[in-house]
Amino acid sequence: MSLFAELKRRNVIRMAGLYLVGAWLVVQVASTLLPVFEAPAWVMKVLVGVLVVGIVPVLTFSWLFELTPEGLKRDVDVPSEQSIAPRTAQRMNRLLVAGLVLALGYFAVDKFVLAPARGIRVSELPSDTPASEVPAASSSERGPDPLIPTDSSIAVLPFVNMSSDKEQEYFSDGLSEELLNQLAQIPTLRVIARTSSFSFKGKEVDVATIARALNVAHVLEGSVRKSGNTLRITAQLIRAADSSHLWSQTYDREMADVFKVQDEISREVVAALKLQLLPGQMPGNTQRTRDPAAYEQYLLGIQLISVSRGQQPLVEASAAALERAIAIAPDYANAYAELAFAQFFLADFARDPALREAMLQRSIASGDKAIALAPDLPDGYAGRGNTRYRMRWDWQGARADFERALKLDANNSRVLTHYGPLLFAMGRRPEGIAVMRKATEADPLSAEAWTALGRHLTADHQLIEAHQALQRGFELNPEFVWVNFLLGNLELAQGRAELAMGHYARAPEQFRLTGTAMVEYTRGNEAASKQALATLEARFAVGFSFQIAQAHAWRGEKDQAFAWLDRAYELHDAGIARLPYDPGLDPLRDDPRFAALVQKVGFPK
């Protein structure tokens, strides 16, 4: 008897078919239910692994044993005239047909019923999709969208700058952000973070599509016209389900009244949403100044830092604007908080170690001042905690700052994006990743949040999901510094040098040189690799010694790598905070000098 005939007689082939259909159904059900119970990603991976491995013992069992009226017996012990294998085969055929029908039915329902209902989300479209190609979501054509939430949730879109001076756009953006911050103070209102709301700036996308992408029930939009000291602000609140206007108003005021207008708009929105607030829950202005000139400089400062892409001139311009705001209003806590972040970035561009240390001290002092002026302002704790963690390695002090900030604003995506990596560095990896996932939920269109998650998933060896997170960050902001560097590192580690170089080429010079040194070494272009590394060492030895160490590690030059890591330690390079887990240092981990350096830094155990 041929092998195929024997497999067929023993029902091994039928068992394989039943197993595959059943496994497919199990995976489909699990992929639906596991997210509901917030199961970690590894649960699905383990389930699929068990199902893949499980087919071997199942088929082996089917080959060796037969089910008889007396129970299971070895196939060789059952005489052919007593075998009921043909009847078992008929039962298995019916089960297989039933399983296939069930699988086909599930597939049809998912494809033709559930998928159309889900619609196309803007967040799932490639970043270069023209606005004209984004599907419309006209309520007149579709009726109320059952997937747009009906809860108290809102996205504040960037108000359109209608001023003749287009350079005034920072003002309209800042006004929108302040409204967002005020509404975020209301415990019963879910407010989408700035990065996600502002991702639709300048795009012709209808309100219903935006609401589906951000999972909100309401959208606040408007425009600002500023001429000298005169303002015209128009705002309108839209219910996403049917695109109806719940409220709209136009305000003609003087610049000195800008804070009063913001308060009025917030109160009108609360009234239109019919939110029931407890005493003291009415949102108040989050700016700790009433000086419009200081406010303007503050708005200019945060606008410059948001578009800086790690470029020194823009970071310096941001710090200068924030310092002008403080000069006008010395008690302006918000300006001190943002200045702490700007000074943290400027430390990397210092010409020598002494200037770097002085800038770090100024960053800590700015955070201290913000907290002293406004103990209930989360941004002050975020600014100080960021420098404490990354440059001072004050793990517990930074943790206390971030936890205080989250107590004041539990969904602050910037705080979550910094706090998660701190927990990861402290050895609390699952908790750190969970915090970073929460950051992507609070700010789903933030390239920074997705990049932080991708970096640490890479370090945790969850490479498939890490690549997905980094690719998501790249789609959201193809020019973001870290997402390009980290995607380049991941592609290079997986042997895709060309793709890696494509990402490195998008990064600022210091990161581009680091990537070039590694890629050219991989390609065998030793001279080009050495040239890039020499330029990197000559221009960026103070602020980017950690990246220089990574390049030497990739080139297999352990002594040089440790020399630059020692320099990074002396300079308190921010990269040292990632020392225990950064994949770029994997070639060094088996060297006793590595464990000694980790112990020297003093990471929590």
C-alpha cells in the first residue's frame, strides 16, 4: 500500500484538515477577544506557536491510534475486518465540511459586514495620501455613524490663521492649544492630545472622518484674525455623528482680552455639551500670566521647538523667545517649564563640557522655578523630571516628578512618553511598555509616542511589533529625528543596508553621520565609514559621544567604543540612561567593562 493510501486509511489527512480549520478559527476568535481583555502581545504569539507545534503530536497520534467501540487502540492491533476507520472518516468529513462552512461564514461577515462598518480611518492611511483621496463621510449620505462615540469626548483642531501675516500662525495654534488644555481639566470630558488633533492641520478632511480617526464625538474648530491689537476669533462646536453645529460664536476683542475669550469659549463648550460639573470643576486658563506680550513670546517659543527637528538654530530661537516671555513676566511658570526642555536640548550642542554642564544646571533651575511658581502645573514637573532622568540619572527624583505630573494630568501624553522609558531603564520593562502604550492611546497620531514605544519594544526583542510602531511613527512624521535613526538601526541590524541608509539620510547631520559610518562599514567601504566617523567625532564630540560609541561598537572596535562610553559617562550624555538595553551596544555586552560601567552608573536593581 502506498504512503498516501495509508495516510488516507488512517484518517491522518482528514485530521490535518480538521486541525488547520480549527486552528484558523481559534486564531480569529482570539484576535477579537484578546484586545478586549487587554492581553499583552505575547499571548497571541504563544497561542500561534502552540498551534503550529501542536499539529505534529496530533498527526502522530492519528497515525498510531484508532478509535474503536472499545476505546483507543494502536492501529497495528486492530484487525482490518474490525476497523471502523471508514465510518470515522465519514464523521470527520461532516465535521470538516461544517468547519469550512463556519470559517467561510466568519470570513464573509467580517469582509462584507464588519469591515465596511469600520470604514477607513485617516490614521490608517499612508502619510502621503492626498486629502482629495481621503474618503468622505457625509452624514447626508450615510446617516449617523454608529462607530463615532456618543460619550463626552472632543478634539480641538488648530484654529485657522486668517491674518494677513502668515507668520502669525503660531498665535492661532497657541490659542487652540490653550483651549485644549483648559478642556482637559474637566474629569468627565475626554480630550484628544495636541499632536493628534493638530495632525489634520491644513488638510481638507471632513469632521466625521476626523472624529472616526480620533474616536471622538465632538470637534471644536475655528479661525483667528489678528491685526495689531485687534482680534476676531470665530469658534464652532460640531457633533460628529450628524455634522450638526451645537454652538458657534464670533468674538471681536482687543489683544489684552485674549485670556477672557479663551475662558468664554471653554464655558460655552461645556454648556453646549451639557456637562454636569461639580463646584470648582469649571475649566480655568492654564497660562500663569495675564500679559499678552509675554503670552505671544511663549507661543512663539513652543512653536519653534515643535518644528525644530533637533536643529540647533531653531532650538536656540525657541529658548530666546521663552526668555523674552520671562523678561516681560518674571512669574510666568509655563515659560519656565518649556524653557527647561529647550535648555535640555541645547546642552547637546554646547561647545565644551563646562558649557554643557552649565546648561544642564539651568534646565534644572528652570524646572525648579516653574514648580515654585505653579505647584499645580504638570509641565514644570515634566521638564525637571526629563533632565533629572536623562542627564542626572536621578531615577527616584525623576520618578517622583513624573508621578506628580500624572497625578495632576493622568492623560498627559508628553509625561507618559517620558515616564515609560524611565520605568524601562529602572528594570520595570512591562510597566514601562504599558505606560508608553497608554501614551499612544492618549495621543494616537503622535510620532514621538509611537517612536518611544517602538524603541523599547526593539530593546525587549518584540521586533515585529517594534517595526510596526516605528513605521507608524514614520508615517505620521517622516521627518522626525528619532524615528528615522531607530528605523535605520533596525533595518541595518536585519541586513537591509539600503533601507537603513534611506532613513539615516532623513535625519540631522549628527545622526546621519552615525548611520553612514555603520552602513558603509557593512557595505565594505572602509574609507567612507572612517571618514563619516571622523567627521562625527570632530563636530559632535560633546553632545553625541553615545552615538559615536555605537558606531565604533558596530565596527567591532571595542576599545574605542568603551573610550567614548566613558566620555559619555563623564558628560552625562542622555544615551547613558539607555545603557542596559540599547541594541546598538549589543556587541559590547559580553565584555566585563560593560557590566562595570552599568554598575558605575547606578541603575536601580
